[in-house]
Amino acid sequence: MEIGLYHSCFFEWDVETTFAWMEAEGFSHAELYGGPRYPFIDWDDVADGRVDAIMKSAERHGITIHDIMYGALGFLDPEPSVREHAADYLKKLILAAKNLGASSVSTFTGRDPDLDFEANLAKIRKTFEPLIEFAAHHGVKVLLENCPMAHDWPPKYNIAVNPDMWALIFHELDSDYFGLNLDPSHLVWQGIDYVDAVYRFRDKIHIAQAKDSQVMTNIQRTRGTLDGRFWRHRIAGHGDVDWNRFVAALVDIGYDKPLFIEHEDPFFSRDTEAVARGVQMTRQNLLPFAAMTAIGKNYSETKEKREEGNREDEENRDGKGIY
């Protein structure tokens, strides 16, 4: 498994600078931030097909673009104009992804903050079905990233935050062009089994991100969990995610994309130099686990044969007193 980079941590660098740095650091796979805060890409231009500068830079530095990620869109907002803007923006990113050769666009579901998760769920099909059809027409997948946006209370931007909600959402919208961009950091501080989630949604995980979270039990003991200050994001290996188990599970299910580093660690955020150092350390921390790829391919290629052999063994044991 290769290690890629979600480039949202480098807002001060233009595309050429970012791709050149990635090449120098051994990265060849990118997930691009698709929001309006990044000043160096005009997504209207990219959606209209003006991609030469980005594509030439990517080719020059050996970078493959896999995904465009932008979450803060109000797909389920009670205000119709907000919902319309969200749908139009996602369509723009879908066209941009197609023009850049990316296979997917990632976002959040949005939510109506005055309604609970289940009531928001009732809006999912009407909102996302035409967007998924639009994406499928252009050969691009729509993926849900699972950040709860917990720094807002009540959470405003996402209901696709845990495996039970994913199951309900995918029951409403079952499409090969609709899946997950899985970030384990948001599961670990919620107390959710992120390894079990990998196996449970093995057919829906099209992008996986590498960001860690640290649960600060000394704060949790006195403040509890409701105000959200009992955890913080960390670089992979400095938090509570067991990356050996997480990557092994991804390999086991046959995940064949890069693992994309997302950087939000406050200890490495003072300036761009500190961010770059955090990304470098994350990559070094993950490389030993990425070496499991060969075993994973071997496993995937022989899994059906082994399962068939196991069934034959069971049949042979029946009534023959082996145990």
C-alpha cells in the first residue's frame, strides 16, 4: 500500500510547489482539497476543462490525483438556497474530478441542525439520489467522509458519522458510485471499533485517510465528552489508532488505493515548516505498515481457494470422527 497526501494542510503553497514537495518527499498520490479557501485552484475553471496547468504539474512531478474532498456543504439544510448551492458545488467538483482523471469526490452529508439523525436520514434519498446519478453518468464516485464536525454544537454538517448510520444511508442509496472515504481518527474518539468498520463496509471503502486522534482521559474524567475537548487530532502513531491493525484490515479486504495522510496535529501546526515536518513524520510512521501490501495481495488472490478448501474440510470431517 502506498502513502498519499490530502493536501488541505498546505493552503499557502500553490499546486506546483505542493507537487514538487510531494515528489521530493516520496509521494506520488494526491487527494485535493476542493473548497473555496484554497486560493490556487479555480474549481469553476477545472470543471469547465481548463486543467492544463494542474495536469502538467502533476505529470512533471509524477503525481496521480485520486480524489477531491470538500465537506462543508449543506445538502440537508432547511434553507432551499443552501441545499441548491451544495448540490451545484458538488456537481462542479464531480466534473472537475472527471477532468483531472480522479475517480471520486468526497463530502459530508450535511444536516438540518434542528432535527435528529433519523429525521435527517429521511431527506437523504431525495437529496443525494440525483447527485449520485450525475456522478455515475460521468464515471465518478461520491464518497462520504465520516467527520462529525464536533466542534459545532449541535453538529451541522454530517450525519454519516458511525457504522450504524452508514448502514442506514447505504440501505436508502445502494449504488456502486456511492461509498466511504474512511477516516479512523473520528471513530477512535467516539469509542467505535474502526477495524470492525473496515470489515463491515469492505465493499464501500474507496478512499482511506491516515489521521490519528488522542483521547485525553485526564480531561475526560472531569469534563466528560459533551463539549468535545477530551480529544485532539494527532499525526499517525501519536494517537490511539492502532495503525498495524487498521492497515492490516484494509489489506485484508483488498483495498487497493493509497492511504492518504490528512494533517491536523496541533503540535505540528505553528507554520508551514512545522506542518511539513508533521507530514514527513506521519509518512515515516506509516511506511512499516504499508509493507503489508504483498501479503495482502497474496491473501486476496488465494482467499476464495482457501475458503473452498475450508468448506471441503468441514464436509470431510462430518461423521468421520476427526475431532
